[in-house]
Amino acid sequence: MTKPPTEDPPKSPESLSPLTVLASVFRSWFGVQTEKNRQRDFSSNDPTPFIIAGIIFTVGMIIAVIIVVKMALSAAGS
């Protein structure tokens, strides 16, 4: 009789640094997140840092688009 495969014991959630969260959100925005990092992020018990980082990136992207459009309009008007 064979033994059923044993599962790894559940790992305790890692505490992610703010820099790790920002890098993870940045990479996921552009679709270059590795499976290992995605698993690490989803095993985190607290989604708050990812939500805050997502809001920061969204606001930053909106501001960047506004600046680029204003620069393009001012260049086209002269």
C-alpha cells in the first residue's frame, strides 16, 4: 500500500515591506509579476498595503497623463 502524498505544512504569512509591496504593484500593473511573487502576495493576510499602493499608482498615472497632455497642448499651440 502506498502512502498518499504529503502536503507541505501551511507557511506563516510573510510580513512584506513597503518597498516590496510597491514593487509588486508596479510589476503587476505591467503584467510582469512572477508566479512565485504572486503567490507570496496572495498569501498575505492584509490587503491594505496593496490597496494603498494601487491608489497611489493610479493617482500618479493620472497626474502623469495630465502633465503629458498639457505639455503636448502647449507645444501644439506655439
